[in-house]
Amino acid sequence: MAASKQRRGILCVMSGPSGSGKTTLCRAFSDEDSSCSYAISCTTRPMREGEVNGKDYHFLTEEQFLVQVEQGDFLEHARVHGNLYGTLKSSVFEQVENSRDVLMDIDVQGAALIRESSDPGIQASLVDIFVMPPTVGELEARLGGRGTESEEVFALRMKNAQEEMDQAEKYAYTILSGTREEDLNRFRSIIDTERKKESRLGCV
Ligand code: 5GP
């Protein structure tokens, strides 16, 4: 009997400055596509109004986060805008092995750590995408319009945005952000192409 082929899941890293729309994009895609999951990160940042523990993030104290670092629970972790953020191995590996795609909304440092990983499974699964705001003015308007940040945090995030955008060339794809629908369409077409790659098909 001929061996059937099973697709390897995609490990999709999404980065972009705060306000670029990447979180909305990840959430919208994972809601509409049943073979894709959003990896919920851990963070020490204070919870924003409307956020739910275990849905938006696993909110941890710095002490709890560092215990998980010691235990080797994170695929990657980094300090971003003054707080710790990390992706749990448990939220990623099992999904990819079961042919499910995983979306990870992570910063440029976390993306670099994953890109540098020597794990052949990660290398074979990885797709990295940078969501680029159309202009700095538009980014400012989006981040300000969100109204989730204090003046101080807003200034810090805008200051870090340029450094983040300088890293865009390290990513395989860039989505030049437009409307939500345009971003979603661009994202769908990248995932659609990646799913068809012969290198993602393995015999079972
Ligand atoms: P926010 O506080 O706005 O939710 O996220 C701030 C930044 O942290 C964003 O750039 C986001 O991509 C990044 N981030 C969220 N989760 C993770 C993670 O698990 N690891 C890393 N390295 N960055 C993350």
C-alpha cells in the first residue's frame, strides 16, 4: 500500500511594532481557520482592561516567570518594553507535530532566537512574517487610538518601533499593512502558499 503523506505544521512567527495590527491579524486568522492555533504567551506585563488571563496571555509575576525559565519551559523569551514575554514549548510542539499550524505573535528578539535555533524540526516548520505599518504617522495614530497605553509607555513603544522596523529585512515575508481585510488577505495568501510546499509533506 502506498504511504500517505501528512503535512508538517507551520510554525509562523509574526512580528511588528505595537499598533501594526499583528495581534488582530493573528487572532482573526486563527478564528477563521480550524487547522491553525494561536500560541498564548506568558508575560509579566500588567493586564489591560478587557484582557482575560489564559486567553490573551498567561499573566505571571516576574518570580513565576523566572521559575519557568529555570525549568526550561520556554521556546524563547525576551524582555520587551520593560516586561518579560515568552512562548511555552508546550503551546507549540504538539500542535506542529499533529499537522496543525501555530501562530506566534512575538517581538524581534524572540524571532531572532527562534531563527537561530539548531532544532531541525523548528527550521523545517518556520515561516517568519513582519507586519510593517504604512507610515510612522499611521502607527502613532493606531497606537494612540487604541488608548491602552499610558503616555510614558506610548513614548517607549514609539521609540522602540524604529529599531523593530529596522529588523524587517531578516523576515522571509513583509506584510505592508493596509486595512484589516487587506492584511488578512495578504496573510491568507502567504499561509496558502506555504502549506503547498513539497518540503512540508512527509510520509507517514
Ligand atoms: P503587548 O504588550 O502589546 O501585548 O506586546 C508587546 C510586544 O511583546 C509585542 O511586540 C509582542 O509581539 C511581543 N510578545 C508577545 N508575546 C511574546 C512572546 O511570547 N515572546 C516574545 N519574545 N515577544 C512577545
